[in-house]
Amino acid sequence: MHSRARYDAVVVGAGPNGLAAAITLAQAGCAVLLVEAAEKVGGGCRSDALTLPDFVHDICSAIHPLGVSSPFFRRLPLERYGLRWIHPPAPFAHPFDDGRAAIAERSIEATAEALGPDGSAYRRLMAPLVAAWDALIEDVLGPLPWPPRHFVPLVRFGLRAVWPARALAKLFFRAEPARALFAGLAAHSVLPLDAPISAAFGLVLGASAHAVGWPMAQGGSQRIADALAEHFKALGGEIVTGWRVESLRELPAARATLLDVTPRQLVRIAGERLPAGYRRQLERYRYGAGAFKVDYALDGPIPWKAPECARAATVHLGGTLDEIAENERQVMRGRHPDRPFVLLAQHTLFDPSRAPQGRHTCWAYCHVPHGSPVDMTERIEAQIERFAPGFRERILARHVMNPAAMERYNANYIGGDINGGVQDWRQLYTRPTLHQPPYATPVEGLYLCSSSTPPGGGVHGMCGYHAARLALRRMGLC
């Protein structure tokens, strides 16, 4: 199963964070074993033919502004292993019922011009973040917000990031297009838009659209994971798939063991070795809303009422700022909106390798209460049809994943929560507990490297990188 009786480090879980941790350790000269429960590496960064043969669908993550921004990924020669980024002409679009759409262009100036009376406010909000993007993202994706390496950009960001998204949108913008555009960004937070720090997610994602774009991986998100895995193996690393670890006792001896799992699995795998107080803190860790996802095989492109939506791979479907805020608030209160906010990706307009000639794919999901059993397929399709009449007539096949299916696919998706836990002010940089540093456990040589640690969810690998750097310091190797 594995080649050694003892390793310098063992990493459990080969999602982006587990892969990043394994690469960081291998770069330092460690003998590293990477263990994965599934038959393929990738975790939330995998692709498969979910609907019909030759239709490639991303099972979870699909669009990657944080992937191209990641300070760690950017230092790796991933293009050597076949990773190619495809940038749609426009990062994202937000259609309205009257047939118009707000479009985020790569250029701030072009975006601002299209927003009319709110153009100058949009420029004032986003331009400073874009100008300082490299410095800002290094601190935003850091292990803790203080002390920052780049004080001025982070403070400028933080003064607006702490706001509730709806309040910040209404403070800055007078008209609905700009307000709704920001609401769609902030709703990626899976927080109520009246919650503090929900604006942070809108600011980071909005600035990224102009600084680096919202690209996709040619051929599917699996290509990101495969490139990371190939680089790890080129460094001498060893990967074993199809091995679901139930206890630390199963693993070979190692100076450091890093787990790309959430607190619930950490308790299951290592519970007998964890101090009672730390274990109780883990058991109080809060998981968030779930995802209900549908993948479609289509016989043609989506027939948008606003044709400019075909310039963007990502389309936010939810109408106005207040409509999106109300529907996300319902989810957090355990209800199922009739008109859910839907995040949609249309890859094949820009990457025809993902479907047979002339055919297309659609990736769409909405937020639902944690662990919800309710079938949201009809409501998602009604939302798409609302802005693209005739969509249903294009459907050749669909594949549905409710929160339970999400968790079966990836044990880290507790109750369908794809972010590894709520990312609100109480649990953003103090995840999974108040114990510091967050990646270390009270058990010597045992670390957590998942998105349940700072900086949280997203395909960026920084949780794994920070955990591995801590392990290396404690081993005296950096």
C-alpha cells in the first residue's frame, strides 16, 4: 500500500489544501506520503462525466479567481503538467427581468462606464483594491489578519470589509445594477447579506475580477488537482488513493501528520488522543448552509434574454439586491426560497473540449439549509428560465446532488457545507477553535490543514501551505 514504514510526514486528504501541504513538505526535502479516500485526487477540485458520455462537469469548484491569485500556486510550475487557464471575455454577469444585465468587465473603467450614475462609486470602491492586489491577497489569504505584512492596503480593505454587504451596497450605490452586482458577489459568502463581514467576500471577488480575472481550467477543474499531484510526485512524494483513514493508528509512523479534514472527522480519527477541552471546542464548531447542485448536458447554449451574458462564464441569478438578501436570509433561517440565488457556470462557451461538438454544459447550484432533503431542481430551473426562456427545452440530461450526496462525495462537506464551516466574524480567523496557532492541535506532531482553518474555503491551497510551514518550523526544517 505504501513503500515505507516511516515517513517525515503523512498527509491525509488530497484536496487542494492536502496537496499544497504535501508539496510544501516535499519541497523542504521531507519524505511525504499523501493518502486519499477517493480513487482520484482533488477533493472539491474534481471533474467527471456526470450526465452523458463525453460531457465533462466540475463536481464542485468551477471558476478559480483565488486559484490564479494564490501566492502558493503562483510559485509552482503547474503549466509544466498541463494546466491551462481560460479567461472568458467578462468575468461575471448579472441579468435582470427586463432583459438587461450588469456585466463585470476585466477593465474597471469599462465596468464603471456601463454602471452609469454609479460608475464613479464603483471605481472608488474597487480601484484601490485592484491597485494593491498582490499585497492585499497575501494578507487576506494569510493565517491571521494581524500583524499584516502590508499594513495600508489591508486596513483600507478592512474598513469596508467589516460591513454587512447590503449596507455597504446601499451606502455606495444609488441604482439597482451596481447594487445587485455587488450582492451577487457577496452571496458567495454563504452568509446573510446583513451579517457583518459579508461585504469582505464581495470586495475580494469583485477586485479579483479586474486584477486577475475569473478563469476556468481547460478541460475541467480536475486538471488543477492533477497538476498539483504530478508536481508532488516529481518532488519524490508518494500518493495512495482509495484509502479512507478511520484512525491515526492505521497510518505509518511520521514526525508530522497533517489532516485535510473538518473538526468532525478530526474528532473521529484522533479523538482518543485529543485533550477533553480541545475536543469539546471541536464539537462546538459550526457548519453552515448546504449546497444543492444540478449539472446539465444541453443541446445548445443557454438562450439568455440579455445576450451579453454569453460573454461571461459565471452568471449570478437572483434579481435585485433586496431579493438576493431576503432569499439568503431565508436559507439561514432554515427555509427554502421559492426564487433561490443561483450561481451558474457555462464552461463550454469558452472550453469546447468539455462537450461533444455543438453541445454544452451548465453547472448550477443554490444554498439550502444545512442538511436539507428538499429537492430544489425545479426552483433552480425556474430561476434559469426566468432569465433565459427556453432553457428547459435545451436539457438533454441532468445530474442532481443534494447536501447528502455532497457529503457522500466528500466527507468534508458536512451537511452540504462546501466551505468547511461557517465563515462569519466568530469563525473566520479563529477556525476551528481559539487555540493558536490554528493549524496545530494539542497532540504533538498532529496538524489540521483543511478549509476549516484560516483563510477558509476556496481553491487556493493556503490552508495547507500555512499548516505545512508550521510543521516544518516545529521540525526545525525552516
